[in-house]
Amino acid sequence: MGRGLHYAIVHNGRLVSGPFSVGFSGLFPLISFHQSVAMSTRSLAVACGAVLSTVLLVSNPVFAADNASPWVTAWATALQPIPEIPNPPSLYRAPEVAGRTVRQILYPTLSGEVVRLHISNAYGKTPLVIEDLRIARAGGGAGAAVQGGTAMRVTFGGKPAVSVPPGGEIDSDPVRAGISAGAPYVISSYMGREQKMVAWHRVSSQVNYLSTPGNHTEDVSADAYRQRFTQFAWLTGLQVEAPTASTIAAIGDSITDGMRSSLNQNRRWPDALARRVALSGDKSAAVVNLGISGNRLLSDSPCYGDALVTRFGRDVLAPPGVKTVILMIGINDINFAAMPPHGGLDCDSPHTQVTADGLIAGYKRVIAAARAKGLRIFGATLTPAALPPQREAIRAEVNQWIRTGRSFDGVVDFDAALRDPAEPTRLKRVFDSGDQIHPSDAGYAAMADAIPLQAVIGAARK
């Protein structure tokens, strides 16, 4: 009988069993469940059939969130596929992670004694194998070092290794790690010997680290971590046990993602919002950033991920504890339609033509999905982008609808906060990072200041 692999089964969008082990006797899988949860005959048959090819069938976890869950998402990111083409441009070349240890640095926005990590293989075509996983408090200063004595092993079904099937996602076992909001933590993942990075969050605005070959999860020093990269991978959530708390999810494109904000400084507007929440004295609301640079509301991209109307379920509705959403999306839909197609990797493809009515219909789909799960959703106006007249007319019409259409639970007027009073189609100079589209650090701070804090926190509480 072979060595057991530890998985969780997700059926119809819900976790219906705890971790279980799979072994093989000849061609037939032997399944040992470690948690007794009722499953339908059909569910078990589907799971067993998938195991025959060593790949567990995991249904789409779009609506996996459970309102009764004590878990609240304190940090999160959204994944996008890495284009699978020969000789990709340097921006789309993933680091070689096989048999090495990856250290990712993250900043939770909610404190808690007990935590768990969420691992995703959403775009994988082969199992995602992590042989050893640790969480530790980051060492002083920048770098891959950790504080001595703070590292704790993270397990799955009591086992140190996990193999997540293609398209699957899994939560770790709870760990009593004592997380403090706003402090940096290091997640060290020793990857399988044949593991490849096939999906990432490309614009992390955070330096992460890759080791020399071997398991360096227990290393306190940064000596083995000689390679840097600025993406997040497979780790898509950190959750804390906090039954009375909730999460505010910011979702959108590069302006939510924090493109051109200062590296390693947490100057994106969701970061600034988290600081506002903390300064208000509220300790029951987390803020997470689910923006993806280049993302569109209506169209998928080979580089920038699934359309927001598609990924909203996985990225916002599934993570536990999300009660409020701030949505800002649409500039790329407007712009990419006008970009000329080109050879090689065309990240702007398809160059879908859009109208204000089409975008509004997309917003209404997202609003309906949020309402169906009991979430409050705030619509944010599209910021100035120095657009030519035809595209500017679409932006203006969309913003007018967001402000006056009464479809959202509230409005965040980012456009009014950032525009130049003398030239309203452009960013105010002090708020412009230099490309006339993405805000500077000061611009991102102004966006956070424009959010009606009590209304957003109050919505999260409800």
C-alpha cells in the first residue's frame, strides 16, 4: 500500500469532509477519513473515481464560505495564471522552485491567537506539493530572516506534507501562532522536487525570497535565501479564529492592487484603509486586497486572470468572514478594447469592445452575487486616466451611474478625491505616480481617506 496523500473534499462549493488519506492496493484506492462527516453516495463515488488517477476531483469552491464559521480572513491575495508559452517575456518568467524553499512575507490586518493558512492550486494542471510549511515572525529589518523561536510547523490532517490536486484549494490545520495585526510574518514553503510555479499574484509590491536547494524552512538567518522575486504564489489566505470579527474585501484592478506604490512599504489604498481602521480603535475588522493588475470586469486575460465577474465567487465569496466589499473595476475594459493586437504574448487580448451599459450590466451581476451571500457592496468611481474623448465618455457615464444609480449599498468617490479641479479628466499632479493612471503613495492615501469609514465598518458588522 502506497504512502497516503492528505486532501480535503469540496463538494458543491462546501468542505464536506476533513482531511483523509489515500493509499493504493493494486488499482483500487483505499480511503481513510480522519473526520466523520456525512457524504452522499454520489459525492464519495466522485471522489473515489478521481483518486484512481491520483487526482481528487474538487468542485468549484465558489460558495464555500460558511456564515457560521469562526474563521475570518486577515490577509489574502488573488491568483492569476502564468502564460504557458515558450520563451516568455521576462515579466512572465517564474522562478524555479522545485526542491527549494520559498519565503513569502505578509502583513495580517487582524490579530488572533489561532490561525490557519489557505493554499490554492486554482490554475494547476498537476498536484501542488508542499513538503514542509512553517509560519514565523519576520526578523528585524528587510530580508528573509525570521525571529528565533517563533517558527511553527503548519500541518494538514496532522501531516507536514500536502498535495493539492489540480484546481483544488485547502485550509491547513489550526496553529496557535499568536498573530498581531500590522506585523510582518514569514511563510516558508519547502516545495516538491518537481514543483513548478504555474500561477501567481504578479504585482505583490513585496519582495519575497527563494532559497538554494533544500529544506530551509527552519533557518533563522537569510543566508540560504539568495534569490528575490516580487510575486505571491499558492498562499492565498491567512485566517484567524475570531467569531465576532469580519473582513472588508477590496477588489479591482491595478489601482486596487497598488501598482507603482512603494516597494515593501504597504502603501496601497487597502493598506491605508487598514491603518485608518486600526487608528479608529476598531479591532474587529480586517481589510484584504484582492486587486489584480490588468484585471477586467468582463473579459478574461492570458496574463491578468479571470474576469472579475467570474473570479468574484472564488476570491470574495469563498474566503471566510468577508462581509463588506469595495469594488473598483472597469478602466482596463475601456482601455484594452482600443489597444492594437500584436504578435507574441498579447496580454490585452481579447480586445473586447465595451459600452457603459455593458459595464453596468456586469456591475449588477457582481452586486447580485454579493447580495445573495448577504454581503454589503460599495461601488467606487473610476479614477481619472487622461483618456481620449470616446473612452472618457464611457468612464463618465459609468461614474454617473455608480453615484446615482442606487444599486450599491454605498458609494466611494475615488474620482472626486483624485481629480485635478482644473482638469477633471486627469489626476491631480501630487496624486499621480507619473503614468497618468496609477496614483502615487499620496494618491493611494487620499483614496483611503475618501472612504466613508463608519459606513464601511458598520456594514461589515451587520
